[in-house]
Amino acid sequence: MEVSHTITNLIIFVLAIYVGYHVVWTVTPALHTPLMAVTNAISAIVIVGAMLAAAQTETLAGRTMGVLAVALAAVNIFGGFLVTRRMLEMFRKKEKKAPAADKGAAQ
């Protein structure tokens, strides 16, 4: 008895969601920024895989899903870099502002 490729792919997809959920929610806040950098790299791999999958399909629905996968992975990468940048800015030392000149002395 041979199992359909669709069923196999669906099982892999559900397991990836389950494992991903548990991995992300057990991360300590101190490791969040390095984890974001790794997920950006994984999303880059997803884009390459989506482009290869879209190029090999013969139907319009397959190509449409491939283009959608590429677009969503690109949004994920862009958003991940924005979040990582904002988080890193929180850890930078803020420069002290110079005291403002006394306005009353100028008049």
C-alpha cells in the first residue's frame, strides 16, 4: 500500500507547526534576538525552496501557490529584520543631550 504524497506532506506540515510552536514559546527573552536572526536565515531557505517548487509545477494553481509562498517568506524576512533591528536599538546606550542654552540670557 502506497501513501499519497499529499498525505505525507500534510503530516510533515502539521509536525513542523507543532515542533515550531513548542520551540518558539520555550525560548527565554535573552535568546530572542539570536533566534530571530536564525529564523531570517531559515526564511531565506524557504524562499529558495518556494522558487524551485513553483518553477517545477505545471498547473496554474501550483505556480500561484509558489508565488504566494515566495511573497509570504519575503514579508517574513523583511519583518524579522525590522524586529531584530528595533530590539537591538533598545540595548544601545543613549547619548546624553547637551544642556539647552539659557533663553533668558540671549534677550
